[in-house]
Amino acid sequence: MNFLRRRPASLQLLAERDFRNYFIADAMFDFAAQLRQVVMGWAALMLTNSQFWVGLVIGIPGLTMVMFAPLAGLAVDRYDRRNTLVWVRLSFVAFALPLGILAALDMLELWHLVAASLAVGAARAFSFPALRAFITDLVGRERVLTANALTGSSSSAGELAGPVVAGILIASLGIGSIFMGVALVFGVCGLLILRVRSIPMRERSDEALVSQIRQGISYVARTPPLPALLVITLTQLPAAAAIPLLPTYAENVLNIGASGYGIMSGALGAGFLFGSLATTTILDFPKKGLALILTALLWDISSIVFGFSRSYPLSLVMLFLMGVGGAVHVIFLLTLFQTVAQARMLGRVMSMYGVLTASFPLGLILGGALASAFGNEQAIIIGALGSTPVVLLAYVLSPELRRR
């Protein structure tokens, strides 16, 4: 049990000024991003009264994120990572402030929301690899697990609180004021990151862009266990089959209505928060590859039990356990990517990981389609069969992953 330590390790990291500024900026950004997403969806609904346009406005950033990912990963490996992160975070001000002004003047139109969403996706393509590469440089590979757990905790807290606060603010202030407030928070986040020391780039190549992108792909393909980790990342798509079924279970299976659906979503979010906080106590878990299997298994078993449950309390417990397993799984997976990849390739590696995580909404679509075709319980079982067995196979076929 020598791999378990308590809060002092996390507190020690938070006591460092650079990491503390980074952590506060990241927590504020995640919360503001949740507010922005909820308000974007609400604005689309008010303008169109169409669920299609709501889904498009919220989901379309994934398209431009995938399009810009190769260039973004390369930029993170070529230029100062802190400065890249600062400029990207400040760019979010330009995506929120005009929407606030237009909404306040009652001039907001649907195409404004679509254009802003496309721009947000492009910015996220740069933000994700810059964020993960910079935090690895800042705290060192030996402490990146603790840093990921701390930032994961703040992100989960933002995902829990953001929609609730957004609903209250929409009713009391209106969407224009919220967009402008979000823009202000984004600006403060960029300035806080600017207070964190810049980490000099150790290596920088002046080769052609296309050549360096090809180098990144080749590096991932020939560097174990990165291919196995990418396969494991893809298993998050079928594993998500249960998520889009929560409204159906709330309304038609458990008969608890909209308020019950909110509590179910909260139980899942609380599990993610608890799992992230619990991971802050783990400094050197000896078998991170094995942990990926165990956490995937926890998610899948809990989701199957949830699928067959007709008890509201049992369903809440299973959703909480799903959240715990999901949070720990993602944190360990992310940490393995960051500790395996060489510093000069980290931006390109993390951009590939970011592309796969951006495809997560496809898993929600898959879950709904499977449920329509085969039924709720069968959809969850099929999703589980595409998750843990694949993680286990990737683990068995990758000696390097088994050693970690």
C-alpha cells in the first residue's frame, strides 16, 4: 500500500505559485466553458425552437477541432507552450463578447451561434494539447498524475455546478449578460496563465509542416504503448451507450420525471468528482495499465446493473460508481500518454488523443441507435462488450503497457 498517500501531496503542489495560478485559471475556465455551452444551447432553442439546431450548435465544435488538430499539435511542439495557451484562452473572449453584445442589442441570430461554435472548436484544438503538454512541463512527469487528478476534480466540479448556475443566471440576468460575464472570466484566465513561468523548449525543428505532422503519426505508430492507448481511448465510444438513455430511464422505466433525471445526472457527475478527488491520493500506482482494465470493468458492470435496475436508489448508486470508474480511467489514461511521449512530440501525441475524445458524442449517438434497434438493456450490454474486452486485449498485446 506504499503507493497511497493522502492530501499533503496535492497540497504541496497547490502551494507552488505557478501551479496554483494554473489550477485557478483552469478551474475558472472549465466553469465558464460550461456556462457558455449551456447558454449557447438555450440561445439556439430560443431562436429556432429546434432540438436539431441545439444539438448542432453544441456539437459542431468537434468538427473544427478534428480539422485543426494536426496543425494544433505541431504548433504546440514548435512554439512556447505557455504563450500558446495564453493566446488560445484569450481568443475565447472574442468568441463570447460579441455574442453578449448582439444578444443585449436583440440582434443575435442563429448564424452567429454557429460561427462562434466553429471558432470555439478550432480554439479547443489548440487548447487541449497546449494544456496537457504545458502541465507536464510545469510539474514534471513524476507529478503529472497528481496534477491531472487535481484539474480533473475542478473540471468535474465545473460540470456539476455550471448547468445549475447557468439556469439561474439565464432566468435572472439574460443570455447577453452571461456571455459578457463569461468573456470576462476567459480574459482573467488568460492573464492568470501569463503569470505562470514559461518553460523553455528543449528542441525545436524547422522542417516543413507536413513532414513534422508525418513524423508525429510515425512516432505514435512505432512507440509502444501509444497505439494500445489510442485503441483504449476509442473504447470510450461504446462505453458511453448508457448515457443517452438516462432520460428514458427517468421517464419510462423508473417513473421519476425530469427532477429525477436531474438527480441521476448529478449522481454520475458526483461520481466523476469523487473519482478525481480520490485519485489525488495516488502518487505512484504500480500498475497503471492494469488500472485501466479495472476501471473500465467498474464502469461496464455498473452500467449493466443500472440497465436492468428498476430501483431508483440502486440506479443512483450504479451511476455514481460509473462516474468513479470513468474519472479514474481517464486520469490514468491521460497520465500514461503524458509520461510515455517524448517532450518534443507531446503536443502532436496529445492532439491525436484530443481528436479521439472529441469523437465522444458519436458514442452517445451509437447508444441511442442501439437502444432503438435492440432495446435499452441490450444496447448497454453491446456497449460494454465493446469496452472492457477491447481494453483487456490491448493490455495483453502490449508488453510495454503491462510493464507500466
